[in-house]
Amino acid sequence: MTDEGELLPSEEVHIALFADIEPISFAQAVKERKRIEAMKEELQSIEKNGTWELVKLPKGKKVIGVKWVYKVKHKPNGEIAKYKARLVEKGFLQRKGIDYTEVFAPVARLETIRMIVAAACNIGWSMYQMDVKFAFLNGYLEEEVYTLQPPGFEKEKQEKVYMLRKALYGLKQSPRA
């Protein structure tokens, strides 16, 4: 996308697939009140969680950009249930050994989950399902990571950045945090 908000030729293909569904730029999303509310809700959750702190960028440190990703959640009957906005780091800009040291995500194998469920059923344990909202946003970062202020929600123009205390989606180290 250009600085004026125009699409590049390589991005035009996305319009054909998602033209009426979800915006692909902040400039498109900011025109809809429900999208602005979704972005505010995301930022409130991030700030309530203590994810970042507004600071001046130290000399010699690199800042990572962010972008908004938009999603429409539907009910089973097809009606719109909720408009979502997620702030995502441009983690592809991170350099191994400088911005992060390892990428590791503990993942449970399906066989292990099946074994635990079978054992719980045999023993008679109660089981509950839960969804952890903002799961990636709970892990503390070991590295110093600085990010730009979210587009449209800058608190101090050009002078300050956010130092991340906890992981955000898109960072290379988010899964292990």
C-alpha cells in the first residue's frame, strides 16, 4: 500500500476475494464506526493487560511497525455477531540474534489430548472447555522490543514508541512468551 492509502497492483487480487467482507487497510476501516469501536476495544485490552509502556526510543534500538487486522465474526445463521480488530506486529522485520534468539512454541499433540480425555472419562473427572481471550498477550518478553504507536491512536506524534513488556501477535517470540 502506498503512503496515500492506494493499493499496489499485487494487493488488488485481495479486493476480488474480500471486497464486501473486511477492510484491508486502516484508511478503509476508519470509515466505519463499528471498526473504530473494535480497535478501541483491542487497545483497552492491551493496556489493561499491561502489555506496553510509552517511552522515548533509546539510541541504537530498532522499532517494529504494527498493522491492524480486521475480522467479522458470524453467528451460525450467518448474521454478524461481532466486528474484531487485532493489532499485529510486523514480526517479519525482526532479525534473529538481534531482536529475538529463538522461536519455540510448546504444542500439545492430539494423541496426548486424547489420552488425557480418555483417562479423565475413566476416572470420572469433570472436564471444562475454555477460551483464553488474548492468549498470546499474557507472556512476558525477555528481549527489549519497541513498537510504533498504532495507526490512528497515537498519543504523542513521532516522539515516543511503545516498549513491549508482554508479547503481541506477530512477534517471532510470541508463541513461547
